Amino acid sequence: MVALLLALALVGCPRDERPPPLTAGATPESEALRLAGDPTATPLLDHLVQVFESRLPGAPLVVEPPLGAAGAYAAMADGRLAGVIETVPLGAPPAGQRIARSAVVLVVGPGVRDRRLEAAELIALARGEPGRWPGGLPRQLALRPLHDPLQHALIEGMPALGEPLLDAVRARQWPVHTREATLREAVRRPGVVGIADRGNLRLHGSPTFEVTLPGRRPAAVEIRLVPAEPVPPRLRAFLAFATGEEGRALVIDLGFEAPAEPAR
């Protein structure tokens, strides 16, 4: 079953993002070391783990289907996980090991040629005022859950968007997508705008186009791996690989950005 999930991740197919049935007793000292976390960070870690294990066979590292960061931290505290895979806004307090970073962007599917939104238009869209793209196609919005790190990274770069966007999530002013696969599907529909990270869009080959916010640079998030303490030797070796020359090159090849500084 784990092999099937990893195979699906490699071809960009939707994954089951419900919390996995973690095996009791799967502590960091067990033969298999299990990692889990949020849906944004999981696909990249899947790939890195597979390449690492092909280079250095040993006790298996198992990347579980996305569990959510809060659930993963609780599972690690119970000794069921060896590490938490987490996505945080750029500049968040240091925790764990930085693996990659990715720009947070607005995207829309095919059919929209002039893909620009002024900040005021985006805020109005969050408030339920759809407006229209040049050419007449109605604008719509696909939302993420309330505490989604990509959504909050976008808000940090545009504070005026925060209240209307989060109010829209609470009121379900627009559809709220709790799974990455359904959000990727939603933004393929004509005129629908969604929040995504550039790395996963490239990794999954999503047929979407970035929306320009004039005068604003994209926000960014970091993907981190927070290991249990003490860090098992096998996981320490993986962290050295992921943050070393080969791992950083692989991160870039997969469409993400390597951290600004290599691990020391």
C-alpha cells in the first residue's frame, strides 16, 4: 500500500489526504521510521526519501499520507512518528531543518488571457463580489482552510486581505478545499482563482497560470522537517542528504527552491 501511494505521488495523481491509521509502537527507535505532516510538504519529502533510499539502503523511512501538522506533532509526541513535515510562512520562528522553499502565488486555469488582479479587486473577490475577467468570464475564488499556511503567507504580504479572506473561509463565501487534489481540480475551471505554491504546481504538472498582482512580489513558504529527539541515525543521514549538494539540486529539479544557505 505504501508503494502504491508513493507511485501515485510520482505521477501527480490525487492522494487520499485523510489521517492515516498510524501503527501503535512505531517509535523513532523502531526499524521503520515514519514521517507525516501537511499536504503541501508531503509530496516533495516523498520524492527525496525515495531517492535517498535508492542511494543508501537501510532501515526504511516511511512517508505517511498527509495528516496535518497539528496531528503529526501529536503523533510524534506519542512516539508514533520520527518526524513532522511542515509548511510555514517564510520567516517563521526556526524549528527543525529547512528542506525547501516555494513562492505562494495566485493561479487561474486556461481561458483567461489578461491574468492580472489589483489588490482591491482581490479583496472585493474575497468579499463575494466576483467581478469579471477581461473578455467577460466571471471571477470566482477557491479557498483553503482557515489555518492553511499558504493562505496565511499570502495575507502576511497583503495584510488588508486578511480579514475579508478569513471571513470568507468562515462563512464559506466560496468553496473551501481541504484537499490539495480538489483545489488543483477547482482552479482548472474557467475563471476560478486559487492560492497555490509554485513548487507543487510544477511537481504535479498542474495546467494553471499565475495571476499577477501589480507591484507585489509573491509571498513564500518553507518546507521543514522537525525530527523527534534524540534524532535517529538513519533520519540524521537523510537530513544530511536532503540539505546537501545532491538533495538541494533535486529540490530545484522538482520545481522548488533550495534554502538560501546550505546546511552546515
